[in-house]
Amino acid sequence: MTADSFPGSGAAPGGGVQAPPPPAPEPAGTVPAGRVLGFRELSERVIVSVADRYPWLNRVLMGMLAVFTGTCVVAVVARLSPLPLIPVPLFVVAAYGLWQARGVTERRQLFNWVLLFAVATMVGFWLISVVGRWVE
């Protein structure tokens, strides 16, 4: 016996939990309620909502870029090689994209600047891994 099949518990007469009835079928000639959004429109909406909800995120990301760049500079001193400076220009481009994204009010422009930030940061990290393998 299950806990909801005790007499007087308000369960269905057959005992156990009953499944809800299946939804009614839609007529064949209906059109979906709204237009289907593509990946770009969905990404724009997510980026705008995050930018509106967390206005401090821009400063945090800029600080993280500064830490990444500082780490590359410290690695130059530690390794006595200029190779760790290779990703620094990409981090500067990412910071520029983040700086431009601050004052943008249009969704498409905000998406483009955030995309520049994300791609430049990812390629910078990729270059760090390439340099790390190269130096080994």
C-alpha cells in the first residue's frame, strides 16, 4: 500500500496516484502562438536581461581581464621569456569590447560587443594553452 491509498486520504478509489488526463488534441489548421526565435534573437534577449539585472557584472569582468593580463606579465618575469605576452593584445581587445558594451542601448549592438569580448577572451585562453604546450 502507498501512503496516499489509505482510506479517507482523499485518494482515488483505485488507490495510488492517478495520472492527469491527456491534453486535448489541437485542430489541424492552427498556427503556433508566436514566431519562432533564432539563436541570435534568443542570445540577444539573454544578454540584455543579464546586463539589466546585474549592472555590476561589467566591472567584475573588467577586473578579471586585468588579473589575466597581470598574470601574463608576471609569467614573463617568471619564465624569462616574452611568449606569455602573446594573449595580452586579445585581452585588450576583449576589454575594449566590454568597455563599448557599457553604454549601448540597442540589443543588436550589445550582442555584438559582448560577442567580441567573449571570442577575444576565449582565443586568448586558447593561445595561453598553445604557448604552454609550445614551451614544454
